[in-house]
Amino acid sequence: MDRYQAMAAFIRVVDTGSFSAAARQLGVGQPAVSKTIAQLEARLQVSLLIRSTHGLTPTEAGQNFYERARNAVQEADEAELAAKGAGAGLSGRLRVSAATTFARLHIIPELPRFLADHPQLTVEIILDDRMIDLVAEGVDISLRMGTLTDSTAIARKIATGRRSVLATPAYLKWAGMPRSPADLTNHEAIIYSQLSAAWSFRRDGAAVSVSVSGRLKVSAAEGLRAAVLADMGLTIASDWMFAPELESSAVVRVLEAWSLPTIDLWAVFPAGRLVTAKARQFSDFVESIMKTADKSHIEASGSFQSS
């Protein structure tokens, strides 16, 4: 039994809570994972897991072993990368979580460069607008926008972007151009359910809040984009979300004299773990992408902090 592989398998089982989920993440069959854990328990002569109808949880001995094994595996990975040197490139698997629209527009088109630099690396991208459990999903790095609520997460702010009121010229030709935030109450607003329907504006030190309404509410950014591009109304969104359309003038900004709260892009790493070299380099890669965007709308940042 390979001690390193056994520890890695055990870590996956504890993180996911099941043999089958761990097997999927490791790319092996469930019987292989079960056999590895059984051999590990026999070697240590201690029970590491409690098996019940609710899943698998570590025993007290298992929890102690998990914490030390996790650190040992991470340290071994980092030591191997350091020994190989930066020129050797990254290897293995990198799991990334990102909002669907943001990844489709800004990350995936640039991935060929990253993969070309690291031919031994496999990247898996989980596309989901919702916050997911990074540990349970085996995610190495998550790209999240907005305000972070997990006080235990390790996060790095990558960029700050502009929010705007956006609409198509066709919609504005039909509905008219709003001249002040108050005019928005007479417009059909497309509501993004993950944001408040009360929109706050600032101008010359004055703040104005407007509660908008509309007949369409969507839960995902792709739906918001589709509705705006179908001339169904106006919305508030990050300029990132409509970057191609803003460039081509298929979508235009409204009320540009008024400012909206900006939006932050974060790289978030699983709590309680070392940030791996793969995750760090991918974070740097995404930051480099954002730095090439419109400098007047994006302010890059690179400081690590707890959220």
C-alpha cells in the first residue's frame, strides 16, 4: 500500500463524506477506495471512520489522523513543486469553481494559454452561480463576486469592477431614456434574484435609493443576459457580464452621471488548508486577465486576507 496515496484517499473520503464521492474525485472505482481505507485502518490498527446511514464521519483517531495527513500531503505536494522548479510547470488536477457567465466570457477563452504553459495539468471547472462547499466538492480555488460572507475562508481580491444600468438601444427607443434614478420606477426592470431590487446611486456626494419592479426575475446571470438582449427591459449588472455587447454597442449604459456600488472579484481557497501552488498560479493567471480589461473600469488588487 502506497502511504501517500492512502492518506490522499482518506482525506478525500473525509472531505466528501462518502466512498463514492471520493472515488469520483480521484478518478477510480469505489471498491478501490474502500479497500485502500480498510488497508490503512489495518496498518494503523485503529478505526478511522464511523459508517452510518448518514454517511461517513471520522472517529476521534480519524480526525487527528486527517488533520496531520492533510498537512503532510499538502507539504509533500509543495515540496515536489519546489524541487522541480517553476520551469517544470504544474501537474495533476486543478478544480475551479466559477460563475457561469463570468467564466464563459472571461476565463475559458483564455485557458489555452494557461494549459499550454502547464501541459501536465488537468483543469476541471465547476460552473455554478451559487456558492458551493469548496471542501465537499474538492475545489482548489473558487472565483466569486460580491461580498464574502464566510469568515473562515482565505480570500484574495483580484479585481474591482464597475456596475452600470444597462439596456439595449431597441428597448430604450421604445421605453424612453431615463434621465434620473427616479425615472427607473417607470421602466421594466429585469431583476437578478441574487441582488436586491433596491438600487442605490451616488452623485456629487448625494445618495439616492430606488426600488424597481418588473415582470421578470431570474436566478442566473445567463438568464439576465438573455432577457436584456431580447429587449425585455433594463437591469443593473457588472460591466464584466456584458463586456462583448458593451464593446459592440449592442448594450449601452444608462445614467452614466450616477455611480453604483462597485463589485469585487475574489479568489477563494478552502478553509483549513494550505493554498497550493496550482491555486496560487491560477489566481495570478486570472488577475492578469482582468488587468488587460478596460483600465477605467477595473482596479486590480493582489492582497491576501481572510474574508
